[in-house]
Amino acid sequence: MQYRKGAGGQDWSALGFGCMRFSRSGAGIDQDEAEREILRAVELGVNYFDTAYIYPGSEECLGRILEKNALRERVMIATKLPQYLISSTAAIEKYFREQLRRLRTDWIDQYLMHMLTDVDAWNKLCALGIREWIDEKKKAGAIRQIGFSFHGNTEMFLRILESYDWDFCQIQYNYMDEVSQAGRAGLQAAAARGIPVVIMEPLRGGKLVSLLPERARTRIREEGGGRSAAELAFRWLWDQAEVTTVLSGMNSLEMLEENCRIASEALPGCMSGQERQLVENLKKDINEKLRVGCTGCGYCMPCPQGVDIPGAFRCYNLTATESKTAGLREYFQTVALRREAPFPSQCVACGKCQRHCPQHLPIIEELKKADRAIRPWYVRPAIGIARKWMFRKKKEA
């Protein structure tokens, strides 16, 4: 196994075990299969295990297996505070204590603020005393390192990055998200501050394997030198020295063995010029299905009305390159729940964005189409309810 320097100078395995997608049997996790996979992962050198409060049964399963096999001292557990559920100061402690119980441990190695999309979410926690709480837990040894997982745009990622002395962070990053979400710019900004970066969604939930256009599949067969679509995507990540650990939701021994092999071989600078060009061509093949030719450059921003134009177009394009559901989910997760409403319907057709667009896109008209696709009438009430709940007035403990 390859190791890269994580927080505190620790060696973190380049491949991390994402525990959201444990093998399932019927309505629950297949405990026996999960145990076989975890034991083999540890044997192969994986030492970073990522879970979260809201992953059904995941924390309990991981904790039970680690305790049963006396593995707690050999691995690091990363789990996450469900900050979107926090309504009082006391709730922070309540959730943390429940997580310790589920995981059958006295400490969490890497504790993350889960799914920050807006710096306001962090400021809300600060108003509830999260900074003081973190200091207390670190001093007591109950938390070793503190970080955050992020879904949003690059600008917001940079603001969150600068808002606290983080030990590490976790971002969605893959060759199709190079200029979206935190993006390469966010990755490099974190690395410049000495902050290790954990990668989630390296295959976009498997879509960079299962939903590739036929032309892309043909390219891989003819030009990939025997490498699979998954291996190319992983190598693209580990080729970058700024990447610390890449999470994979492995739910078979075969997948685990293959990913560990790739992780052992894919060192920084491992990609040949031919492989890099192949990945660029794969991106072009996928992007041929785009509804709007937006590159995410951001020249159209800021919008005077607060519309997140690149975010809307990115999610709109996902409805074509992946699925309608994928586009809706991405918009809900990364854009719709920001405190300052960013919806396309706020456009007043001032034309400022179109005057600055290097692609000369008809942004005003395309935003109308995007809004219908990513906020259809039956989704808007759900977004409204979620926003009302997220931004309700918090009660002090």
C-alpha cells in the first residue's frame, strides 16, 4: 500500500475505505461480508475508514467489526457531525456521544463537519460554541484531528478553508469535477496551506465506469493499454501529489483487491502524456452530451441577483450526461441549500453575464431551461421546506 502524509504527519493509506456502501443483504448491511472486506483491507494496508452519522447502520457495523477483531489501534476512524441536524449547543455533544457509542471507541481520529456547502453553516456552528467544543475534545484526546467535507463551489470552499485552522478536508473531486465543486483550485489551495485532502466520489458514484458513452468505452479499449475506466480515473487522482487519500465505497473482495493494487502502483507523476490525453478525450466524449457549453470559468459571476450561473448549468448538464435524478440531487445538495438564495428564477435579464461570457452563451434563455430541469414544479416545495428547516432560528441549550 502507498501512504501519503496526513494530518499530524501520520501516514494515511492512499486508498481509504468508504463505509457508506457496505454490502447489503435484504434491508440491512451484510455483516459477514463487511467483516471479510474490512479484515482484508487492513491486511492489504488500508488504515483510513470513513463513515458518517447518517449512513444507515455504518457506524455500528464498523465499530462492531473493529472491536471484535481488536483492530481499533491499527486503523483511523473518520466520521462526521451532522451539522445540518444541530439546533442547540447541547446537540453537538449528544450526537458525538452517540457516535462514540456506535463506534465502540473512546476517540475519533478524524472528525468532520459534514457536508458544508456555505460558510454560513460553519458560522452557525461557531455561534453555538463549536470552536470551544473542538478545543475541549482535542485537549481530552476524544478528537485527534478536525476537518470538514464539502459540496459547493470553489469560492465558497476557499472561504470555509480560511475560516478556521483545519487539520484536513474532504472534497468531491474527479476528472469531471476538475473545475466544479472545490475543483483543482481548491485542492491546490488546501495543499498550499499544508492541509491534507481526502477525495470522495472519485468515480462519481461509479458513473465514470457504468455510464460512459460508447465512444469513450471504445477509446479505453483501444488506447488504455489494458487499464480499466476505473483505473484511469484513480490514476488521474493519485498522479497529483496534493491528493492525500482517495475514498472508495468497496463492496466486494474483488473490487478491494483491484483498488489496493492500483493504489500501490499509482504514485505522484505516474500518468504518461498519452494517458493524460486519453482522459482529456474521455472528458470530451462525455461532454458531447452537454446541454450548455459552460466551462465553469466564472466570468459571468457575480450575478447582481445572486444566481449561481455555473452551478445551475453544471447540474443542468448532469441531467444529460448522467441522469435527471443525478442533476436534481446535485443541485439540491450543492446549490439549493445556501442561505442566500441562488435560483435561476431570480434572473432579471440584465445581460451582464452574457457580456462577460467567453463562450458567448445565451445565458438568459438557457437559465430558464435549466431552472425547469433542475427545479421542476414538484421539487420546488421540497426545496422550500428544506430551506425553511435549515435556516430556522436556533435555540441555545
